[in-house]
Amino acid sequence: MNQKQAGRGAVLVTGVSSGIGLSIAEALGDAGYQVFGSVRKDADADAVTVRSVGRVIPVVFDVTDAQAVRDGVARIASSVGAAGLQALVNNAGVSIAGPLMHQPMEELRSTFDVNVFGLLEVTRACLPLLGATEAPRARPGRIVNIGSVQGAFSVPFLGAYAASKQALEALSQALRRELLPFGIEVSTIEPSFVKTGLFDKAAALERTHPYRFTAYAEGWDRFNATLRKEEAGAPSPQRVVAAVLHAIQSSSPSTRYPLHPMWYVGRCLPDRWFDRLILKATGLDQILRRREGTT
């Protein structure tokens, strides 16, 4: 570790094999931090090492595997020693779309396993390294959780994902208040669409998925078309990266970083107004019209 890295401290970023996580990890490396990045496979670890040109040190563990998380964090602890971690960036996440009436329960559970329980597993394992100990630390660490605008509202077919991100919001609030006595700040970043490929699985299933043979067929097709359009026009992860850097480096970090106007719309617009907008946008108003036409 060079002098610049020693001054900045060490950071763990989860889910760095691609997308936002890799961009965050690389930017932190460029800023002089010693960066550890979690990946799930050895092949991903090799790819990250090559791509980052040594700026990111891969640590192989799945956030849903409690023992693997503990082992991975123990390896980081042995590397950073008494200096601990300056920040934990909880980025690892999944999104599996579908109407809640039909979506398999195992998909809902796996979404929460990664986005909620895995996040908390990693956080708890890292807390001693961040300064949640009896002996006060001169410079306590920071926790930055990558949430979503879906943490402020829910839309059809993203109910499981939105529920997990709203649960993340609640965990972040509780953690922030519980960790303030230790001086550990907790911030949540709330982006909308970013070029990451997070929703590729939903779009890939569009033509063959059984949801197309339910009453939601038209809405499902329009939803996937919207995903493709939004992903194609989405900004790069740089705005998210800038928010993460501010949350880690600022003397007065924000508790939330909403990065899209829809976050405010979801918070402020009356539910019934939002319902009408979303039904029309997704084509689900057609189901209502058909039903009204038969009564």
C-alpha cells in the first residue's frame, strides 16, 4: 500500500464484478483508497484484478453465505489491521421482475436474501472494523448503502425489488440512529436507471415468460419495452460514484442522496394520482376497462 492509500484508508465495496459496484471501486482506488471488492466467483476476481489494474483487491464471497462473509471480512481485517475500514459500500443487489400474483416465492425470497439480509450480514461483520467497539476510534468509518428511487414508491412488476429497497431504507434509518453513538455515519444513495444491466434478466425473459399468458400480458410487454428504453437512455454510474465519494469524504454527509426527480414524486404525489399515472403508463388500465365493460 502506498502513502496516499495509507492516508485515505481502506474501503470494502460489495458486488464489484460489473456495473455500479465496479465503477465505485475503481473511483475509490483512483482517489487513493485501499479498495477491497466482493465478488462471488474466482473468475470474477481475476477479471476485476485485470480490469482495475490492481486498484481493487477482490475478495470472494456471496453476501447470502454468512460463513463466507465472515471469512472474507476476516481476511480484510488481517490486511488492514488496527486501522480498520474507513467505509463500507453495500452495493450488491438483484432485481427479478414479475407480477406479485404470479411471481414464484423463491424469487421474492432470493431478492430479500441479497438486497436486505445479505446487506445486513456484511454490515454486522464489518462494524468492528468501522469503529463500533468499546474503545473510541479517532476517525470512525462510514456506511453507504446503494438504494433506489424504488425505495420511495412501488410500481407494477417491480414489487419485490421495491419492497427490498424500502426495507433497506428502514434498515439504514435504524442503523444510522443506532450507530451515531459510535460516530459512524450511514447514508443511502437513491439512483434511478443507470447503465448496469441490472434488469437484463427481466428483458431477456420477455418473449417466453409465462406472465405473457396471464391477464398481465399487455402490461408485461410494455414493462419490458420500457426497461429497454430506460436502460438505453440511462446515464453512466458517475453521478452515483460522486454521491458515494461525498458520503464517505464529507465532514457533513447527507443521510439520503436522491438522484432522480421521481424520488420526490413518489414521496409527495397522492397515492390515487400516482395509481392512475402508473396504470396508464404500464397498460394495466386496459384490464380495468375490460372488466368495467363486462359489468
